Amino acid sequence: MGSVGRELKGAFTIWYRDVLRFSRDRSRILASFGQPVLFLFVFGAGLAPAMTGLGAGQLDFKQFIFPGILGMAVLFTSIFSSVSIVWDREFGFLKEVMVAPVSRTAVALGKVAGGSTVAMFQGILMLIFAPILGIKLTLGQVTALVGLMLLLAAVMTSLGILIAARQRTMEGFHMIMNFILLPLFFLSGAFFPLRGVPLWMEWVSKIDPVTYGIDPLRFVALRESLPPAILQDLTLHPIGTNIAVMAAFGVAFLVPAIWLFSKQD
């Protein structure tokens, strides 16, 4: 087998291991599924009376935050999937992987692929709530949403690996992630429109990669439920701009993540 084939096989093995571990961990699946559902129905119901008038009164608050909940499922799952790097380091498995006859770039890419797949699956599970909320989704919309969730998952998994690459303990990783994760999510426009927010928040949201994931998810998910003029008022950028910016963030996270991963001892 050539070197390219060996690299692909190595990356596939890492991807398969992460996906298999996730599929066998029912408690993790339920926990990852339960948190977004809790936010959707409890948080959504609690804030609905204060958020009337969305979409000129044509949009229920739970419908508005549904794309944000899709992003939440993807974001949290993709970020915390990279904790397996810290876990493997603590228990010595990572050292065995590093001495295998495959490049560390292939290992890092396998980790990104595994985390992205798992996170995308979590997002797909959340789509079952769309008809319950009165959101119409065509096959084309579902396909587009899955593609956007996969891209967002790849970006955030790359960020998670970038941070996990130098973390030695689970406690340190979780502390940093909790410090980063909640601001990324809450400043992304998942729970409130970003038009008309204070100037500082507007600028922070512009450098938040999750903003460019939530915005196209909202556009695609609600485009059959709202008139174009109202939908445009609830979104920030053209979908092509969002995809391009997400891709740029992905490269900005992935390249240093691979470099740091290659420096593992």
C-alpha cells in the first residue's frame, strides 16, 4: 500500500474509533441530546412572552431559536468530542497512536472527521422537532442544513483539537472550554436577533465563528415559513458569505491544530 493509502487508512481508523465509541455510549448520546431539548422547550417557553413580535408577529420564539438549538447541539458535541485527545493522553493510548506508521497530520484529520461526524449526527437528531414546532422542511432544506451542520462541526472540532493539543488534564480542558464555549454560543445570535444590539456586542459577534454557523442555519430552516423580507431582517449575511467565513475560520483553527498535534511528545 502506498503512503497516501496508508495515511487515508490511518485517518479512517481514527474516525471509525471515535464514531464507534460515541455510538456505544448511550449516556453521552442522551446527555448531548437532552441539553438542547431542555433549552428549546424550557428556555423557549420561558422567554416567549418577552420576545413577541419576532418576524412581524409571524414567528414563534421557539421557531426562532430552533436553528440556534441545532447549532448548539453541533457546537457542544464537536467541541467536547476533542476531549478524547486529553483522555487518550492521560491513559497512554495517544502515545501508542503517535508511534504508529502514519503521520500525525492523518491522526489529527481523523480526529476532526470523527468529531464532525458525531456532531452532525446530533444535529440531525434535533431536526425531528421541526414539525412539532410548525417549521416546514423540504428535502432540499434538510440536505442544506446537514451540510451546514457538518461545516460548523468541522470548524468547532478543529478549535477543540487546537485547545486540546496542549492540555494535559481533563480538568484544565473543561475549564478552558467552559470559559470559551458559553460566550461563543450566547453571542452568536442563537437566542436573540443581532440587529439593534449594543455596538460592542455587534463587533464581538462579528469575530464569533458560531455567528456564521447560526445565521445560515436560520435562513435555510425558516425560508419556507416566512416571507423573504422578514427572513432577511432576521439574518445578517448572504449564505455564501457565511460559508466562506466559516471555511476561513476552519482553516485558521485546523492548520495550527495540526501543527501543535505534530509537536506532541
